[in-house]
Amino acid sequence: MSEKSQYNLSNIEGDALNKVSASTAKFYNKGEGDIDRLKEIASQAPVVELLNMVLLRAIREKASDIHFEPFEKDYKIRYRIDGVCYDIAHPPRDLSPAISSRIKVMANLDVEENRLPQDGRIMMDIGGKNVDLRVSTLPTLYGESIVMRVLDRSIVSLSLDQLGMNDDVKTTIRRMIRRPNGILLTTGPTGSGKTTTLYSCLREINKIEYKIITSEDPVEYDIEGIIQVAINSKINLTFARTLRHILRQDPDIIMVGEMRDFETAEIAVQAALTGHLVFTALHANDAPGAITMLMDMGIEPFLITSTVRAVIAQRLVRIICRRCKKVYEPQRTELVELGIPEGQAHGIKFYKGDGCSECNGSGYKGRIGIYELFVMNEGIKDLIVKRAASSAIRNIARRSGMKTLREDAVRKILDGITSVEEVLKVTKEYI
């Protein structure tokens, strides 16, 4: 049941939910819209108890996000676990204002404002763990949709050795991050682990002799010995503006959370040219595509070849649950799509998860990275200067030894870490 929508949790809709329903009927009149009454409901023990249960279970199940979603006749609470959303509870629809108000109170947001989006932060101890919750509210047709991003430092490993990189990739990255200047790019969609990779690189070279400054939106994890700046667009504290001032702080190493525009990219390039090592992220489909995107932003090809040292493209694939892992025979069409010859497949054991209580029936427990490392060389530089297409750059990079995302993922299939089905899903368009 790898893709079932119902996550098999213990009953979260028991006595606490009944108490909340009774409390809501007593304290909340839907037609009044009384802010004092909303605050009163938000402070009621049953509301607090229900939300605490949701948060505690999220930490135990290692959820990355908690979704509170109002609909016309329903109210859903969902967790995102290992990149997939699962239903966990359907409280009564009328509880939406009470739950939203409670979350706003905890995040120091304006409880009365429900017409505009708001962002906040909750720092709290949950189950003995110090957890950082990033709160985002969004007004919808039937109430406020709220998403909590769960940042639990205890389950995040900021080490290159524990990200899932192959030895050859790790060795090359370690060589790159010890250079005195240049740009190291990470690329991939939201939630692909780019920030974790950047943090891991910074921790590797975080020595007393280097001054390291970051600009992030938001700062996800505090790292001792590194100066971290949170971007705030409301007061015009943008990546570009922050980066300009960082350069006046005598840094050796700089991290820019994301290059979103020409101005930020231009300053990052100038920083690399003037002797700084720059780490940054960019949204592109693959590693060679990041080069094309820089050119599309307006960065001159000769500046790209002079500054960019390497690009890491990455995705996350789910790990087969160890408890219910079993051998199975994949379909021939799947092996053809993966590029595994039928003759070679006879000597390989393929695994998948059968589904158990440990993985809540999904067959997977945890995620690991797959990587595509693109390293600049003279042949690639010549193509970039000629503004060659991304496909041409990709071809010469592969001839120079670059393993694609899918090729790296196939390695993890052969090692029994992930499944054929998962790799085909995650790497469908990145062969």
C-alpha cells in the first residue's frame, strides 16, 4: 500500500476531539466572528490537547510538514512523510477557526487577520526534542489553510558521509570545497535536500581560520561558528542587498540560500572573482541545466566559466523498510526503462517493501539522496562560451565521467537501498 492516502496512525480523533467539539459548540458562534471568543476557544484545554497530539505524532513519525486544510464540508489534517502526504485526521469542519487561532497564538501572528497570508515561527519542546516550526497561513474559499514546516535538528545529519553520496562524488566535492574561490552550485526542486547539502559542505570546512557568512530564507538550522542572516523581503532585506553588505564583513566563505535573479547572481559571481568561495542553490532540472539558467539570467558565459567550479543536482528517493523488505521480480519493461540489460538482471536481487507496522504500510522508511555531479573542464568551458545548448553540455559532461541522477539511483537499487518503482517515479524526466 505504498501510495495509500490514509496513514495508519493510532486514533487521534478520540476523547480529545469530542471535547473540542463540545467546547466549540459552547464557546463559538459561527455568525459572530468575535475575536475575543476565538482567542477564548484557542486557549481551551481540548483545543490545546488536540494540537499537541498532532504535533507529537508528527515528530514521532518524522513528518516534514503538517497541513491543516479547510474544505466546504470537511477539515483535513495531513502529514508529509518521506515526500508523500497522508491523511491523519478529519476533525469537524467547525473546528477550523479554533485550530487556526490556536496556531496563530503560538506563532505570535495576528489572530484577527484572516484575509491576508501570514508567516510565523514556533520554537517549542515536543517529546523532549527542541523543534522549530515554520508556520504559513493562506486564506482560502473555506477558511485558512495552514502549513507547518517541521525542522527537527535531531533527525538531520549535516555530514557529507551520511547523505547517500557515492565515494567518487564525495571525494570530488571535498576537493572542490577546499578551493580558495569559485562557486559551488546545488540544484533541484523544493524539498530535494539542497540546503542540507550546502550545510554539510559548510560544516566540513567550518574552521576557526575561516570567516563564514550565510544569507538564507529562512535560516533553517543554527550552526555554531557561522554567521547566519535571515532574509526579510518585508523590509527589503533581499539576497542581493544582504550579499553586498556581507562582502564588507571580510568573509572567506559565503553561502547564498538561493540565486533568484540577475542581481544576486551577478554579485555572487563578482564575489567569486574577488577571491571568495561561494555556495548557493538554483532551481534547475539537472546539473548542466543550471549553466543554461545562469546564461538566461544574463550572466556572461566567460564569467560562468571563470567562477563555477561544479554543480550538484539532486533528488531524494525513499528507502525500503528494513523490517518488511523482500526480494521480488520487477517487470521486464521496468528494467528496459532503467537501462538494465535482461541478461544482467538475472544475477541481481531486487527488493521492495511489503508494508508493515514499522513503515505504516508504505513499504518505505526514510529517504536518501541521489546525485549528479557536474565538474567544469576545458571542453565544457568551450561549449559554454559558444552558448551551446544544455543537451550538448550534458553529453560532453557524461563523456567526461558524469553519472546522471538515474544512473546514481540505479546504483542504489543494485545495493538494495531503494526500489525500481521509486526510482522510475523520481527520475522519470531526468534520464
